[in-house]
Amino acid sequence: MSSRSVGVASHWYTSKSLRKLETKKLFHDGWVALCFGQDLPNDGDIHPSRALGLPLLATRDRKTSQINVFHNVCSHRGVELVQTSKSQQTSIRCPYHSWTYKLSGELIATPLVGGQDENGKSINTCPLVNKDELGLKPVRTKLWNDIVFVNVNNKAIDFEEWIKPLEERWAPFMNHQLYYSNHEDSRSVLQPKCNYKLAIENYCEAYHLPWVHPGLNEISNLSDHYDVIIKDLCSGQGSKLYDPAVKLPGIDDSLIPKEWKKKSEYVSLYPNILLGCHDDHWIAMLLTNEEVNLTTEDMRIYYFNEKAISPEYEKERIINKEQWTEIFKEDIESVEAMQRGRDAGDNFNGGVFSHAMDQSNLAFHNWVHARLPKITSEDEERVAVGEEYHDLDQKVATTVMTVEKEPEKDKDTEKMRSGFMGAPVKLDPKGDYSLEVKIMLGTIIAVIVSPFLS
């Protein structure tokens, strides 16, 4: 029997009601890109973002230049503190009651919190308000190649361990400083009308090159491409013969392997950053899903040689940026058509994958499948009307790709069952639950008869 691979179901691309659950499972549980270091380039800069479904605030400390991320919420009454990026700030002040925080998160001022004395003088302390305990809530943060990564729930493995496999693969480039021109010749922003996952899938594969990118196919032919897959981290493609018309000063030839002079690699670092590595420049594209069917693609181009960002090479930088912008524009028609196709619902069950051409795409779908629960139409309707979805977290994940073989169940996984009022109860196969059942029945009877006894 031949194996057929199955893609992620359509409702994960179209359902507004499932976005919160998907964000929690794919964006909050692990490391995820929030913004770029260049979004707050100077000490004292602050940059708010709601890209992860939460109000977050990145700050660059005035003393250490370190970037920190906090929940963008005042500890007093929960006001969102900052709505727009600002430069060279000395503190963060709540617009509601003027509670004030350092850029490193400490609460430093609580004006009038104790009221006023008989002379009308402000009392700025209160026994019930301990400033040492009421600073901004920090978010685990790591700056890597000018990308600000965060782990919202603080449960992911160490960042260094997580990124290590990719760093080892791209070792020749990891110890070199990146240079950014801070001009429009190094940035491009597009907004395809599609779910962000389709942008990732499209970037993962080279299968579409001959038809969608005929110009690129001339300098980097489909036959020169190969898969790049690092399980549970990233997947994409590489080219053994990338030879553009314009190249800028790059890393010294003696510092990188010879094959990298014509080689390039492109990976989707799950769940929301696209990377491209060449011997002269580095591409990073942040994907932000503004709506379930609208994605912002924010591309930044960095260079490995400081000469490349000098005025001497401005023309070449513009050509390089326009080349990459055009390539991503060429993809828009395809990803938007795939988004419209997802409106077929159950009539498109995720599609199929070529084991010759779609392995990198398949790897991404496997990653998604392993983290999202299997959702039925009934489940989706419950979520749509506002019912809680905690029980969906216990559902078995969608079948992982090769349908001819079910994944083995983890023997050490604790079996769970729903207790009274939905509380999870550990299930001991040898346990006696007669007492528990009696307690449950007694509680139910008490609830029913109590109105008649009062």
C-alpha cells in the first residue's frame, strides 16, 4: 500500500474562531519572532506589538542597550501603556493614572496613590501598593541576528538549544556582524490576502519556480535546488547555483567554504520568520497575521560586509531589494488563490504532497499537526459561540502525515478523564473509584434538593 500525505485542514486557514487556540498552541508555547532589533535601534527606544495576540512592549535599555520585552499592561488597572513606537524615552508612563516604570520594567512612581493630606499635598505611597512587586511583567527574550525572539509561556527549552541545529548548519555565517543600512533600500513590506501558513508553505518549496518565478529560475534553476529540513525547527530549500547579476561585498573568501560562493539556502523558521542566507547578504522576513486571511510580510536585508551599506553601493542595494521584492510579489497571486481555495472547507481535506517535491512543505505540516488538536465541525461551532476549548487540548492531534502508519502512543503518557465539573483526574488502571463516584453523586443530589430545604 502506498502512503499518501495529508495536509492541515482548511478551517485552520479560514476560521476566525480558531485563531486564539492556534495562537496559543503555535505561538505561545515555543520561541517566536516578535520584531527586529532595528525596530528600536537606539537606547531609550520602545516598540509595542500585538502580533502574538497579546499586548507586548519591547524596550532598549538606556544604560545597557539590552532589549527586553514586557507585557504592555499597567499593573494598576490594566491599561495598555504604549500604542506607538517612540524614541529616546527615559521611562514609561501610564496615560491613565501616571504610574511610571523604568525601561527595565521597575515601577518607580505611583502619584497620589495614597490620596492627599490635609494640606492638599500628594501622598505617593500606600501600604497596599508595594512597588517592588508591581513592575511590568517580563517576557522571556532573546536577540539573534537582529531578530527579537520571545517565549510567552516561559516553558520552551533554552533558546541556544533550540536554535543550535540551524546555527551548526550555517556555522560559517554565525560569527559575523550583520550590517543594516537603515534606509528603504533594505526593507520591503507586502500584504498578501492569505493566512500566514500559506506564506510559509510557499517559501518552503521550489516546485513552483518554473511557472511562478521564470526569471529566478534562469539564475537558480529548479534542478539545482535541494531540500533543507531540520525536524521541529525549520524547513526550506537550497540552491547549488545562485548566481545573481548583482552581488555586494561579502564575507572574505578565506572565511567560508568555497561552495558557498554560489550556494544559498532559504528556510521557514517555525512559526513565523523566513530566512535567506547568501555569502554577501542575509534576508529575514517577519510574518504577522493581521487577520486570518491577511498577512504582513516585513522583509529586512542585512549585509555581512560594512562596505555594502556605504553610499558607494546604494545602487546595488536598491537592485537587490527590488529583485527580492519582485520575487515575493510574484508569489502573491498563488498564495491568495490557495487562500480562496480553503473556502472549499471539507471538500479540500488539506491536499496531497509529492514525496519528490514537497518534503520541506511536508515537514512544516507535520510540525503544525503535532501541535494542533483535531477539530470537528461541531468543535468549531462551539468555539465560534464562545465556549471554552480547554477540552480540545486533550484531543488527539491530527494524524501525522503518513496515513499508512499511526504514530505509536507514548506509554508514559498519563491517561486523563474528565472529573466532576470538567476537572482533570489522573486515571489509575488499578484504582477503585467507587468513593469518588459516591462523592460526585452526593454533590449532585445536594445541588438538586438544596432549594427545597431552604
